[in-house]
Amino acid sequence: MFLGTLQAVAEEIDRPASEEVSQALESALLYFRQAAPKHTADEEESLFPRLRQISNPEVAGALSKLRTLEEEHRWAAPLHAELERLGMKHLSGTKLSNQEIDRFSVAIRDLRSMYERHIGIEDNLVFPLAARLLTEQDKSAIAKEMADRREIKLVSSDSKL
């Protein structure tokens, strides 16, 4: 969704930002600044290490895909930084040069392409594998770590309302 927002902004970034475009751009940049790093940490600090500890042929086959996802996280970081820099410049009212407009558009295109593959691997391989092979204890620990990263309190499913 937020990549789509950035794509729409790219089509108008050669003009002064309207209130609607500014709000959309601010929301998308905020997501990639705050939520995306937490998602990366969820995978690299909580999920992937636990999957790597499972002795199972399916997991062994998926390990190269985990490395691919980690490499994509590193590859995407400078593109996110570039979008942040250029997006904030645009929001400040500073006109972007033609070269900056092109870099903004190329960064979005490259990220969108990568995330389509990336999300496909997560949704079709990694997450279903984790759902089947991780213990309930591991799943609970991952959920708690994810909640801690977001500074939210988990409510136990057996707690009374």
C-alpha cells in the first residue's frame, strides 16, 4: 500500500505538493521509517534464528531463501534512505531537480519489484513453514518480542475480559 502511495507521489513530485499528497507522502515515509525496520527485526532477530534451529529438510531447503530475504533487507536500506531524504526535501517545499525526481522514481520502482518477490517468499514459504514447524512456545516468544518492539502489551488469549 505504501509503495503504491509513493508511486502516486512520484507521478506528481515535479509539482508543489498538495495537502493530500503531503499527507500521503508523510504517512508512507513514516511507515518505512518506523514500521519497516521493526518488520525486519521481527524476521532477523526473532523468526529466522528460530527457524535455523529446526532440524528439518524443509527448513534446510528454505535457508537460502532466508539469506535472500536478509540480503534484500540490506539492499533496500539505502533506497529507503534516499526516498526519505528526497521525500522530506519535497515536503519542505524545495523543488527537486530532474535528477532527484528520476532517483525517487527509480528507487520506488526497484523497491516495488523487490518487495513483490520478497513478500511472495514470506507468504508462500517462510510464514507457512514457521506456522507448521515452530512450537507454540516459539510462536509465543516471537509474538512477545514483536509486541516489545512496538511497545505494546500482549493480552493473553486465556485472560478474562
